Amino acid sequence: MLAAVAVTQAVLLALVLLSTGRGNLIANRLLAVLVLTIGTMIGVRTLVHSPYVVVVPHLIRVNGPLDFLPGPLLLLYVRAVIGWGRDRELRAGKHDRWRRADGLHFLPAVACALYLLPYYAQSGAHKLADLGSPGYASWYLVRSGLAVAIGCVYIGLSVKHVVRFLRDKPRPQEPQYSSLARQLRFLCAGFLGVAVVAATRYVLDASLPAYMPVTGVWLPAVGTAILCGMAYLGLRDPVGLPATPPAAAIRKYESSSLTGARAARGLDTLLHALEVDRAYLDPDLTLTSLAARLRMPVSHLSQIINERLHQNFTDLINHYRVEEAKRRIADPAWRHYTLLAISEEVGFRSKSSFNAVFKKHTRVTPSEFREQQRPDT
């Protein structure tokens, strides 16, 4: 029953994600592969440890390479959705590109599969005889130990980036972002639970092998709970699961002449103006003046900011101004400047506006942030 529920949920979720034609397609596909992997692992494990294994003996050890996939897939999905690290958070328009180096995350799974190739070529009778042998138990401990260690590293990195995203990123008041935040929190909590259960199970299996039939159902149960939770979130917040733009935004730009290639070039031009030319330092900067500076239509610039960077013009500019203010406050060379002077230097027109925006982005006031930068005496 547990396996049936897990496999059914995995297939349905994957179909929903893969049939979604809008939004971040790479993120959707990664999440689809992740849920299918979890469902397959649960289904195969259940069959191998049931009387039906005599019918499908070639499924024995198929889970070996699969054990190394959930961690990398989770991390790649998180990166595709929210970015890779604080300094690249605003480059969301480039996160739908697959990088060659991403394939390196799957080397452990590939190495495991290559190692098992001779075993996979064996007869079904040989595999059935091997199922209860000491060699099978030794292989389980080695493979599980490596998978748990590698998986915990990936889960830790994923949680780190999600926590940073939820803590630092300005949050527009739109359903897409609240549902996405719920999904990311759920995935983090779920996979942290997986890491704890997997590590606990491994320690017990290595020290008390007699209890392996009991501990063997722990991970399938947690995996099924994660799949059911994701299905619930998908039904509760349909816009959140496929990571698509809000319907209003889709309707707003459905007649736009901005192509994907032009949007990518426009994004590069925009980021260069902000990160290299520091256009945000101009206190009179507006969407219209920035569009004129970049030599692009105002509507195209607004669409790029909304769709590629997932925020509005004001939040985008304020983000850069606050980051610049933080750098200057922390820089000893600017220590003799007042906070008012720094706020004016980075583009704010008043101290009250600076204080409000700074606290919104950092959760502390400029004065509190400056105090945190002082060396301990």
C-alpha cells in the first residue's frame, strides 16, 4: 500500500510538472525527475523486500545508483528556482540554463551504476541467491554509508541557500512568492527529516542488523510523506508547484514583442548597468530614465524585471542601494561618514526612506548594522 501511494503520487506530480509549458522549465523538469526518483526508489525497495521479488529479480540492487540522485537533484532544483548564493540572487533570468558542470553532481550515481554493471548482467537466480548473502549486507552498508554522507552534504547546501533566500530576499506580496516559500520550506523540512532518519537508520543497521526489517520501512514512509505533502501543496497553491508567473503577469505580457533572446540580452545589459556602472546611485533614477539609458522600450525593461528578476523596479533598485550602503558602512574608509551622508551617496533622498528600506531588506536598522560591524573591544 505504501509503495502504491508513493508511486501514484510521484507519477501524477511528474505529469503535472512536465505538462506545464510556462515558467522555469528546467526547474519543473528537475522537480519532476526528483519526485519520480523518490517514487521509483520506494517502489523498487518494496518489491525487492517482498515475496514478489521472485517475479522481478532483476530489480535487486537497481536502487544502488538511485540512492545518489535525490541530493543533487534537490540542490539543482533549489538553484534553478532561487539562484546560487547571495551575490547571484538577482540573476534569476539565467537560472533556466543548464551548465555543463552540473553533470558532475551525478558522478557518484554514474560510478555506482558502472560498478554494478557486471552484477546486472548476472542471472535472476544468481541475484535471488545473493539477496540474503553476507556480500549483499556488506554492499548495503558501504553503499548506504556513501549515499547518506553525500546526500547530507547536498541537503545541507540546499537548506543553506533556501534559508538565505527566505531571510534576505525582498518578498513581493503576490501568491506566487508565498506559495513558493511554502514549498521551499516544506522541501527543506522534509529532506532534513530524510537526512536524520537515514543517518539514524544507518547507525542502527550497522550496530543492530537484526532490526533491519524494522528500520527498512522508515525511509519509504518519509519519502511517501514528502510526495503526499508536495501533492497537497500543489492542490492548495497550483501556481506555486510549477513555479510559473502569476496569471495576471502572464496576461499582461502575452501580447509583448519581447522574445526570449532579446530578453536575455536585455537582462545582461541591465545587470551590467547596475553592477558595473552602478546606475542605482542616481537618486533621480526612474524606470523611464533607465530604459532610455539602456536604449530599450520601457515596457520591455519592466517585463524583464518582472519576469526574469521576479520583482518590481523599486525593489530592484532598493536592493542594490541597500547592498551598496552595507558595503560602505562596513568599510573602515567610510567610518567617519554619517549614515545620512551614506544614504545620500547611494541614492536615497531622505534618511527616513533609507531607514525603512534598509530594515525591510536586512531586518535591522542602519545604526544597528553599523554597530554590528564595530570590532569587539
